Amino acid sequence: MSGLLVTIEGGEGAGKTTQSALLAAALEQLGCSVLRTREPGGAPGAEALRGFLLGRDHGLSLRAEAMAHFAARIDHVDSTIKPALASGRLVLCDRFTDSTLAYQGYGLARGDPAVLDFIARLTALLDVRPALTLMLDVRRAEGRRRVRLRGQDDDRYERLDEAFHERVAAGYRTIAAADPARCRLIAAGDPVEAVQRRMVAAVQALLRDGPLQEGAAAPGRQ
Ligand code: Z5A
């Protein structure tokens, strides 16, 4: 496959959707063919599962919930991501496997090693891997403030308590530290334009230099 998969991660209100749109426009201007997509969703079957997963109590056990996110993901990979990569496009995906690790693994399961290992094994089954993951790092209070201002109804995860969201944020930092070759922690508490410059610079570095080798750099905040 000749395309590149770039994922954007972070807690609620971090600015993923805003930045994904701006980044896609900037990359198109540089001559890239970009496909923007999101999870859960990004394909008709996966969008149907999104409604189920984000609605009120679905009644699934924790491992079943993680697996349902992967069922949606595999539909998304097969129907949308792999065809776009095969035609050489840059796929910009709002949330991917790190969301399951952060929300189900570190958030709901509180970092239980058995659940983290279960999610790692599901991840290993996928036949695509991000070349780069941009992790938007914003203080929880600021993310919450932005979402309140926007004024939409909370989904199932947004209704969970502050301690849950703190575990998710810490989970993301753990994931970034464990995979510095792939992950870039982006300081996202600043104005939109400043964050956008950091995002564009990170993708330009990938396009110029290719993916970093394992252990080549620490996941410093940009
Ligand atoms: N989930 C899961 O548990 N497991 C999984 O495997 C997957 C997902 C894939 C998806 O929700 C939920 O599913 C998510 C995790 C779970 N739940 N939570 N929490 P979603 O996709 O509907 O929502 P989200 O991903 O959390 O996105 P969000 O809340 O819409 O936030 P965002 O995309 O990061 O932010 P935004 O929409 O770009 O910006 C929010 C507002 O802030 C908006 O009004 C902007 O204009 C404003 N904004 C953005 N940037 C700035 C800056 N820099 N300054 C000031 N204001 C800003």
C-alpha cells in the first residue's frame, strides 16, 4: 500500500475535528490527496455501530465493548481506509486504536494489564498501522469548557466522571511515551492557529523524512 495513515487522538474538546479539517486543507494545498475520516464510524456499518456504542447503556461487558469498537474499526479499515491507502491517499483519521486503549483500557479498566493485553492483541490483528499519531494534549478543564460552549448533548463517555477522564488523559501520555517513533504529543491548549502550525509541521516532517525508526526520538511536546 502506498498511502499513509495519520491518526489524531486526544480527550473530548481537544480540538481533533477542528484540527483535522484545517490539516486536510493545508495538506491538499501542498499537493496531497487527503481522505478525512473518523471513529467510531467512517463506513456505513461502522456508523451503525457508533450509534449503539455512544448511546445510553448498551449492556456490554468491558471486553465486549472493546471488541465492538474493533468490529466497527475493522469495517472502517476494510471499507474505507485500505482502499484509500491502496490508491496512494493520505488518510487522516480522527481517533483509532489508541482511543480503545485510552478509554476502555486505561479509563474503564483502570489500566488492568489483562484488558490492555486483550486490546493489544486485537490491535495486532489489524493489517494497517498509523505512520504517525498526533496526540492533542489539553488540560481537562479547558477541553470540558470548549465542549460546554459548543452545547451538544453528551455521549456515553462524556457523561463519565472526572476521574475517568483524568485516567484517559494519563493513558494517552503513557501510550505516547511507549511508542515515540509513532506518537507526537501536541500542546493543544493554545489558539487554533498555533496548534495547527504544530500539526502541519509534524506531518511535513513525516512526508520529508518518513516514519522515525523505533527509539529514534523521545515524544517531546511540540
Ligand atoms: N471512543 C472509545 O471509547 N473507544 C474507541 O475505541 C473510540 C472512541 C474510537 C467519540 O466521540 C467517543 O467515543 C469519545 C471516545 C469514545 N468520547 N468521548 N469523550 P466523538 O467522536 O463524538 O467526540 P470526541 O472525539 O470526544 O470529539 P469532540 O468532543 O467533538 O472533541 P474534538 O473533536 O477533540 O474537538 P472539536 O470538535 O474540534 O472542538 C470542540 C470545540 O472547541 C469546538 O467548538 C471548537 O470550535 C473549539 N475549539 C477547538 N480548538 C480550539 C482551540 N484551540 N481553542 C479554543 N477553542 C477551540
